[in-house]
Amino acid sequence: MTGDNDNKPSTKDVKDQATQRLNQVSSHITPDKQAPPKTKTKKNTASRLPADHSDVLGQLSTLRNIAATPNLESRGYIRQKQAGKLWVRERIDQLLDPGSFQEIGSVSGTVTWKKTSPMREKPVAFTPSNNVQGAGTLHGRKVLLTADDFSIRSGHADGSTAGKTVYVEKLALALKIPVVKLVDGSSGGGSVTTIRKEGWSYLPYVMPFGPAIKQLNQGIPNLGAVVGPAVSHYSNEFMGFC
């Protein structure tokens, strides 16, 4: 009687079968052909914007620096200094407590942009609004401040940002804190240059009137100091002068 062990393949037979199968697989593979090396794909950074918004923050910083630095070659600035008058930001520094001024709308104005890539651009010229506004303290008391910059468009209202003015007037009403205005503008809205350009005249922009009247009715001081031309300036109608 033949035992079960007689039907089992020998160890040599198992190895031979494994070798034969391995050779069959190897015959289907070209030994000289190797997988191509992996190459790193370069990211097109020129068409991508930084996730941390550093590009926009850099642009804002540039515009703020331009607005806070006088243009020594500007005809308006030269005339201002020749007349013995302070520049608008020099007045603010002398009036408010040191380091207390916090500007509102610091980059409002007209910007000329230059495209540097499909998705990027940079400011190459900036004319800031000719009315500097913000909050600060005066002898320790919180105030809102508006100050005309006569060196830009002679303080004309068409060189300012009306929305910023309305915002500050409403802010004073909401917070119930005084408004101090340094008036140095040759008009409150009329501009011969604009009339010539448009070909027609217009009614003055009077949106700040409502909040200013409400301030007076609620006993919120609205004070002004005339530090230059103030012919037909709208704020003259509502301010107590000092």
C-alpha cells in the first residue's frame, strides 16, 4: 500500500516549478526598459496670488506712504509753504495728542495701476483725497477730525471723497463725540474746471447736511477753525468757529 507521502511533489520539484513561473513572467518584461525618472512640475507662480494677501497689503502700504509724504514738487504744496502755511498733516500733528490720530479712509483717492502679470498689478501713481479724516484725542478727549488739504486741488470738494465725509459725520452722531474741522478749501463743491469739463453746472452735494444738523440738535459740538480760504464751504453753515 502506497502511503500519502508518495503523492506529494518533492522539494526539488516545487523549486523547479517556481523558477519556471518566474522565468515566464520575466520573459514578458524588457530588462533594458526602465521607468522614466520622476520630474518635478514647476508651479506657475506668476499666475497665482498669495494666500496671505501679502500683495494687497503691500499695495495698501505703498498708497498710505504716498499719502503721508508731501510731494515736494507739487505746485500746490510749494504755494502752501511759500504762503507760510502748514501742510495738512503737520496741522494734525500739532493739534492732536501725539500718536493718537487714527486715519479713516487713508487710501481713498485716485490710483493709476500698472499690470505686471495676468493677475497682478502695482500702483504707479496716487492722488489722495484732499480731505484727511480720522479720530484722535485732544487734551485726552476723544474727537473726530476733518482737515482740508489745500495743496491738492486747492481744497475743492471735487478732489475729496464725499462718502468718507458722510461716514465721519454719521460716526460722530452714533458715538456722540465732537467733530473738529480745519477748513482750508476754496469751495464746498463748485469747480470751474469741472463745469468746463462736463459742460454744465450742478447742485452742490449736500448729503453731510442731515447728520450735521442732527448733531447740533443733540448738543454734539461741531467746531471749525478757518485756516485758509473758506469761500462757500458747506460746513461753514453748521460749525461754531474758533
